[in-house]
Amino acid sequence: MDVANLEGGGAPILGEPPPIELGNTAYAVRGRPQDGLETVEHLAAWLRDVRPRLAVALTDADLGGVTGDDLRAAREIREAVRALAAAAIAGRDADPGAVATLNRHARLTPRWRELRTAPEPHATVCAAGRPVSAVLAAMAEEAVDLFAGAARHELRACHGPGCVLYFRCETGRREWCSAGCGNRARAARHYAKARQDPAT
């Protein structure tokens, strides 16, 4: 796991789908659990980091208006995503409480697409209500699509020592969330082998 933004709470940004990135704001450093969403400021910083990949546009003013309710919602969605990812990876049935939480958040803010013509024709996502609430609802909806579709079979838990992150593996061969975790795992294996056989 590589930490992307220590000032913003330290949550890793791995390039995963936004719901998985949100789930990964609960991470570990040297095997010790960390919370990348401890404060409203951490949530605002994390949203700023993933802003280019969000379904609903956020301005700097929107990020300045993140509330305690937004933080509670983000944490609830995160815990639901982590529970559903763990169940999908283990081949277990989804926890009904996690499903209910995700569904509740997904339906909170209506969103729709509109055509814009300047500077070039493009679609933009509009939302009723507060933009940060709309982003979190859209992220919950993306998680619904992820766990309802075939992509849930591509989810993996990192095999790095002490790592608790999830990632999507389209090839079926990836074992680690990042090159850093892979390097730590290889170094740990080498160290363990050297301790067992000091003569080599």
C-alpha cells in the first residue's frame, strides 16, 4: 500500500473504482489499523484526490462545505463496501445489513444527465440537493453495480503483510494492491528464508 496524501488523512489512492477507493480509506500501516476519514477535513481531502473520477462534479466550494453528516455517510458506505467485498472474496452471502446500508445511501439523492454544448457537446451529471451528498449517493450506486455484476468476482484482498486493502484484478494473477506491497511481501519471504537457512 502506498500512501498518497498524508496531510489529507493518509488514505491510499490506488486507481481503483471509487467505491473500492472509499473502502480503502480504512487501511493499515505496518499492520496497525488507520482511518483515512477521521475528520471532515480528511473526507474533503480524499474527495479532492478522487474528484476527477467522481460521477458528480465537485467544486472547491463544495469541498469546503463537507459536513459531519457527510462524514458519517461516507463511513457507513465504506463499512458496507468493505463487508460486501470481504463476502464476495470469500464466496459468502452478502451481509443483509451492509446491503440495506448501501441501498439506503444509493437512493438518497436523485441524479440525472443533461446535455451541455459548450465548448463541445458533452453530458454532465446533475443532482438535486447538496453536491457532496450527491457524490456519496452516486458512489453507493456504483457500489451496487459493482456487487451486483460480474466485477465482484474480480475483487481481491491484498496479500501484502499487514495490508487490509481491496483491489479489482481483471487478469486473475495480481496478488497485491500496489508494487510497494508486492516488494514488502517478497522482502519478507526472502528474510524468512534467510533466517531458516543462514548458511546460504
